Amino acid sequence: MAESRFWEGFLIGGLVGLAAGLLFAPQSGAESRRLVMEKGREVADAAARGYQSTAARVGEAARTVREAVSRGREVAVEVTSELTEQAEQN
């Protein structure tokens, strides 16, 4: 919950800062719009890279879990077989 509040404040602060920067900018409106578009593209690119990086890590973690579950099944089958054999011998 505290982390959620942090990001809300971070986002609101960023938007207020952006608005203040645009209002008090020394360049023309056309130049300000161009700068906003460039920064928007940079943010979008950074977000896309972050998403791709996170997706790759999650994919790797999922593969590791699948392998562990598969190995766990194999061990369970082996143990069950051994116990069944021992039970039949006794």
C-alpha cells in the first residue's frame, strides 16, 4: 500500500513539474511541443525496454520453475516405484 502511494505521489509530482515547466519555458510553443514529443518518445522507449527486460526475466523464471516441477515429478515417480517394490517384497 505504501509503495502504491509513493508511485501516485511520484506521478502527480511529475505531472505538476511538467505543467510548471511548460508554463514557464523560455522557448516558443512549437519548440516546447517538440521537446515534449521527444521526451515522450524517450519515456515510451524506456518503458518498452523495461517491459522487454522484465518479460525476459519472467520467462526465464517460468522455465526454471517448469524444469523444477518436471524433475520433482520424476523423483516422485522413482520414489513411488521404489516404495511399491519394497512393499511387495515385504
